[in-house]
Amino acid sequence: MNAFTCRRCGRCCRQIGIPWSELDASLAAAHLQMPLGDFLVKYGFIVNSRTGEIEHPEASVTPCPFLSYEKDQAICIIYPARPWICQGYPGPGMTCADGRHR
């Protein structure tokens, strides 16, 4: 099987909302060099009082607030600290938002 190479179209970041764990948010906040509380407020995330999960009040918020573009290429401004779900996207045997298979 060939390795998946992202074309950096940004469709996944524009169309697919992701769940955030506290660890994901903590790593992203640290990468941006800001306290977790400030990170949550700035990017509109909340801590679900029932589950304790960090989430956005809108289900599957899109586009991702960390999506940027440079010369028509999608850029993740927290790439080194991006959530685990983004790191493995699309999963083995799955299709990305651009219709390409892993």
C-alpha cells in the first residue's frame, strides 16, 4: 500500500468537525504559548459540564479555527500539536474529504 500524501487542500479542516480532548487542547495551548483558559475563550471552546470533554458549543464546528492558507495551500497553525484525530486522518482504508484513499 502506498503512503498517503496530503495535497493540503484543506477540505477536511473546512468540512469535518473534530472532538477535542483536554490533552489536545492543552498541547495546542502550550504550542501557542497561552494558558489553557485563555485558549478556550479565544477559540470558543468550552468544557462540557457533563462529560468533562473540551468541545465547541456548535456540534462539529467548521472550519477549524486553526486552518490558514498560504499560496492556496492549507496550513495548520498548530500542526506540531494538532489533535490525535488529525494526525491519523484519514484512517487506513478510508477516504479523505478530497476523495483520496489512504
